[in-house]
Amino acid sequence: MYNSEEIAQQSWLFHSWLEAAPFVEYRGWLIRAYPEGEDWVWDVVAPPDRGSCWFESGHVYRSKSKALLEARRLINQIAVNEAISSVLESLHQANQISSPEYQALLQSLTPASLSLA
């Protein structure tokens, strides 16, 4: 069990960590880049209506601008995939594409297509 001093210290560390690299808003999402050694990494937080999911970069980048560019790219790819999914669903409901074709096309939009270089 945590005592109040430990909780206060953890809260202070957390707030210091956030202040060191504050988030900025991009298309309703929160993004930031922060140094990790000599390199940069990014964090992305989805809007509350999307569950406030937290994404972290799986790669390191040589510059802050490249890290932020990749964070924005993730958000843009998610938006594109959602738009394509909506169109595919409409086509499937209108019997314009078969169920196997619909499923295959949806699978091509999985997070694997969001791989970040």
C-alpha cells in the first residue's frame, strides 16, 4: 500500500515528466516528442471519445521534428483507415462487394499497415 508521501512523490515525478515535454493538439489528438538519450521518441493520446488510448513510438528518431512527423503520420493513417472502412462497410451492406472480399479489405487496414519507419 502506498503512503501519502510516496503518492505525492510519484505525482510530482509524473507532472515533471509531462512538463518536460508537453503535449500539443493535432486533429483532436495529443502528441509530443521527447528526448531519449541522443534520440527522440513520441507519444500520442487519442481523444476521450476514442478511449484516450496511449500510443508510444516503437522507434527512435534523430530529431524532434521527425518524431513529431511520425506521430502525425500515425494519426493521419488512422483517419484514412477509418474512412476507407466506412466506405467498405457501405459497399458491403449494399451487396456491392462480397463478404470474403470485404473481410480481406478490412484486414489490409489492420495496424500492421501502420508500421512506422
